[in-house]
Amino acid sequence: MPASKLKVVVTRKLPSAVELRMKELFDARLNESDIPLTQEQLAEAMQTADVLVPTVTDRIDGRLMARAGQQLRLIAQFGAGVDNIDVASAVQRGITVTNTPGVLTDDTADVAMAMILAVPRRLHEGVQIMETGKFDGWTPTWMMGRRLSGKRLGIIGMGRIGQAVARRAKAFGLQIHYHNRKPVGPRIEEALEATYWDSLDQMLARMDIVSVNCPHTPATFHLINSRRLALMKPEAYIINTARGEVIDEAALARAIRSGSLAGAGLDVFEREPSVNPDLVGLPNVLLLPHMGSATIEGRTEMGEKVIINIKTFADGHRPPDRVIPAIL
């Protein structure tokens, strides 16, 4: 089928340049209101569309996939993670799934590094003090945080984003350590001066700061739980820009409130957009509204990748960013 004839349903509002290009190339049905589709609305879209363009906020499980029409052949995710999609179920039904990897690496790593700086140095607390008029003048012990240089940073997940975080952290004098399914290899380790830990438990016990950069899979759900949080030093911090489900938020709140963990920076949450109320209002917890990839450049490039995947598929070729269940 020619690309111009493809009925493409987009579930959320995208950057205007991306939407304009989609309307030029496809029979695009856009979500001008930007209100998330209900499960029933998603099912209706999947019954009529040739291509569905969802985002991470759209839960497409096996039950929803079973309601898809025969004409649906491509789910072109606007985002790198695909934990919201039952990819195996899609493939069984002959539906190709694509994503948009790579383009949000630097943007997400920037936010991770910003929180690695902000939380130990208490920068967000300083902003709150100034905004509430509570600054009464400098004293020798005022707002003391922790120095970064020389501290150990433990990165969980040394993929594109994990390596980008490591490069930034190395420039600030942090010692780089990491846990991954397997070592990244001597060339990358030497460039980052990074130390590999086969045991996550042993790494957590030694780190001053931990950055979570792994995907959410069944194996990583609540990877950071109460037992593992108890292994960390009481003066340690944890940063999460990956997926909220990787950390047990209730356990994290208990650890911070009890003083067994120094603080946290979170850009993602277990039940977005809800946030565990026990984490809200804590001075040593920095909460951001899932803005790791929120740059004009990054979101536009994500949209361009979606378009390339759709066009390539329409031309009868394998999309460049096809997701394969076996490697998830």
C-alpha cells in the first residue's frame, strides 16, 4: 500500500513539525486534544488503523492486541522503551513493532547528571529556601551538601544512556562503576575508567551515588527493593531516569524517611502520573515530571524516526528500528 494511503493513528500530540510531516505523508489521524486515549478508544484505533503510533503512556497488552483489526500491521512507538507493549503478542499476530532508540540518549543523560549534581549539593533545597523567603544570610554550616569529585558512582545498566551518564560523571571527577548483564568490553571500560561489578548487591554496598539506567522488564521489576536499599550506605543517593517500576517506591520512601538513605532524584515513577505521597515534600528528594527526553530537538528527532520506520515499512522493507522480542 502506498504510504499516502496508510491510515496512521497517533495517540498523543507530537511536535508540530512532526505532525505536519505526518499529514503530508500519510492519512494521519492526530490527537489535537492531547488527552490520553482510554483502553476502549485504543481498541477502536487498533481496529481501524493500518499503523498505530502510541507513546509510553499507552498500555497495549495481550488482551488489547487480540482486539486489533487484520489491517493493523505496524505499531510505531514514539519512544525508546517498549515496556508498555506486549511485543511478543504483537509479533504472534504478524504486527511489527518499532521504537525510537538513540535520539534521546544525551537529553536523558543530561537530566540524570543534573540530578547527580543537584541532590548531593542540595540545589533544589536552595531554590525552595529562596522562593519561600527563608534565607537569613550565610553561615559556616549553612546548606552543607556532599562533594562529588572522588565519590563512587554506580550505574545500573551500561547501555547508550548509562555510558553517556558515565562520560558526564567522569568529567566531574566521579569514579565510575557499573553493573550490567555483561561487561561492555575493555575499550569502553578503559575510555570511561569504569569498573564492572558482576554482583549488584556488592556494588550497591560500596557506592556513594547510584544511577538507574536499565530498561523495565520482568527481570528488573523492583530490582531496587527494600533488601537492596538496606545494602546501601546511609550517606548514599539514588537517581532514576529509566523506568519507575525498577524501584519499589514504597521501600524507597521508608529508607529515606528512616535515614538509612541520604536522598533520591526521580524523573520516573512506578504508577505515573501518580507519585507515592510518602516521597512528596521531602527536602532530600528531587522529583521531576518525566522530562528526561523533553527537548525540542530530541522529541522532533523521535518523531522523524517514527516517520522513517513507517515509510520504510510501507515500502516493503524492514524498518530500521524493529523491536525483536528475543532481545528485550
